Amino acid sequence: MNLLVWAADDQLPEDVGKAGPIGLLLIVVLLVATAFLVKSMSRHLKRVPHSFEPEPQVVVPDDAAELFEQPREPGQDLLDTLRRAPLAIEPPRDDRPADPDARG
């Protein structure tokens, strides 16, 4: 315990408070850097749109007949394409027997 008191007595007065100006300078530099970052971030946030939803597209008809056409439901073009496409599995034709073993 005596060693701790003796070590405290060895401290010279000119050593006390030397970190104060360096710490103050460091804090001021960090505050200035933070101010620049806040200013830059606010500038970037002003460019962000309020909503990320796509803007509605206005369709301008080529002629007046298109104004009176009924709008097609979504996916109707795909259904029409599938209806016109050939079937992947076709039913047996009338000229062939339905049973492959019943050849005659």
C-alpha cells in the first residue's frame, strides 16, 4: 500500500493535464467530421423518392375506337396463347385403336 502512495507522490505537476488540449482537439475534429457527414446524408436523403411504387403510366390511344374497347384482364393474353397452342398430351385419334395390344 505504501508503494501506491509513493508512486502518486512521484507525479510532477507539469505532467498533469497534458492530455486535455489533445483530447479537446480530437473531440473538435470528430464533431466537424460528424457535421460534414450529417450534411452529406441530408443531401442524399433529399434525393430519395417519397415512394418506391412505380408511377402510373398513362396510355394514349391511337384512335377513338380504342377508347370504347373493354380492357383485357391481366393474364388474358397468356390464356389465349395457351388455348391456341397444341396440346402436350393429345387424346387417341379415331384411326388408331385405343389399346396398343388390340391390333387387328
